[in-house]
Amino acid sequence: MASSAAIYGCQGTELLPGERDFFRDVRPYGFILFARNCASPEQIRALCDALRDTVGGQAPIFIDQEGGRVARLKPPHWPERPPARQFGALHTHDPEGAREAAYLGARLIANDLRGVGVDANCAPVLDLPVAGAHDIIGDRAYALDAATVIDLARAVLEGYRDGGVLPVVKHIPGHGRAFSDSHLALPEVDASAEELSATDFVPFRSLNHAPAAMTAHVVYREIDAARPATTSPKVIRDVIRGEIGFDGLLMSDDLSMNALSGPLGARAKASLFAGCDVVLHCNGRMDEMKEIAAEVKPLAGTSARRADAASAQIKPPASFDAVAATARLDALLNSSQMARS
């Protein structure tokens, strides 16, 4: 039986009987964990095993572990990892050191994730914030210029690959101009298609070989004034697949976010019709997941090819000394702080 074109979350730290039955019936492509699901390393490993068991043992398990303020694994069990902007600050005076630091940061996050059974990370962020934009992106972005973002994100993609973790770049084709938080409201961007092409789209176009990407719940008025990217056939066809040239697995951002409107099933149907390969639902509410599942079909055709290619990126990690990597990363970031003082 083929996997369905969806990624779901669950309610707590253990899989409930109703969740287990539901996942066995619908066979999602993957699962996603949030802080509510993460209590200890042993508990997460058991939860990941239980989730995979519902679909026959093979399924990517995603998480948002960017470093900085977006981290589901936190102390005391896991160390804090630096936000993206720290690598950008180092890049201003030591580009080579910044690339090494970004790589090491990704390897360390991958090591944290693989240690508990998680093998896909919704990172790195390729967005370019502009002056006055909502701080929902903020220091999650490596820098304000495309060249630095590309340089550092390329190293991060390599770090995740070597660490055995599937990276998901976000938020394609760009969330940096949003003046509202898409978790709460629908951002609308007025910039022209030409300006977006010369700025926001550049990191995604330069790194279009990434194996997976997450859409932006953002309206680009000059491209499609009626729909956010997630549900816009024009944005996905002409911009993401066309101009940007991305042919990896395209997943929606969370369908339960307030940027989208209408019933959950309609949101799922619109996202898949627009060209998303899989839809993402994060809050674990069974009523919403059932509504989505009623509209989601099995992965097939090009979407199945992309999903298989993304999953094939998940390989055993290369040999890695986390203690030495941590010491080297700290030294590089400390040199950046001294240079700015």
C-alpha cells in the first residue's frame, strides 16, 4: 500500500491507541514532532519506533530544530544550539570560518536528532528579512543578503547530509517580506515579481538542488493576489517549479496555521491541487487529521518519485566526534564575538 501524501503530528509523549489505528489506516508519508512530544531521549526513541511501526517501519520523522529560539529539543537533555544569525555575524569578517561553523552546527544538530530516532529537519531557513518585517523570521535568517545566506546554507545542507538527516529548506519562495506572523494571520507582499526574483527568490534558486522544501503561507500580490503560495497553482508552477527550478519534495507549511482559511479538508485539497507533493498537519488533533485524510490521496507519479528521492537522502551518518566539533564551533563563534567587541 502506497503512503498517503501527508505528514502528521501526535498529541503527546506516547502514541495513543486511536492514533495508532488512524496512522495504520492512512499510512502517512511521515510524522512530525513538537516540544509536547519530547520529554527525554529514551521516550523520543520509543515514540519514533511506535510511529514507524504503524506504517511498517520506514517513514521520515521531522522536527523543527533550527537552533536559537526554534528548537523542540532543549536543555537539560540537549544543549542549546546557536541561531542562524550568529553564523552570519561570523561571515562578515571570516567567511571560511563561518562556513565551517555552519557545517559543524548542522552536524551537531543532526547528531542530536539521530540520537533519538529523528531523521528529517525543517531547516535551513533561506528567507531574507527586510527592514520593518515581522520578527517571526528575525535571527532565524543567516543574513540580510542572498550571497551570505547561500554560502552558509550550502554548508548547512552538507552538514545535515553527512549527519544522516534530510533537510527541508524554508519557506519557499520567501517569507522575509512578511509583515505579520503566518501562524496568526495571512501575510501579503506588495513587491513586484521582478524585485522578488532579484532578491527573495535568489537563495532558493541557487540551492534548488535541496531534496525538500516547505512552502510559505504568504500572498505575493503581483503574482497571485488571491492565494498564498501554499495553495497557488501559479506560484508553485511558475515560480517554485519554474523560475526557481526546484524539483524536490514540496511540503506545505502547517495547514492548521491561521494564515489559511476554510475547513482543514479544503485546505489540504487546495494545497495538493496547487502542486504540493505532501501536506503537513502539526497539532495532532484527531478530528482535523481525519478531515485532512478524507481529501488526501496516496502518493503517486511525480510526487511519489520526489518523496522516494527525499527519503533516499537519509543514510547512516558519517563518522563524527561531537565533543571535538563542539569545541571547534565554540572557538569559531568566540572569535566572532571578540572581533565585534
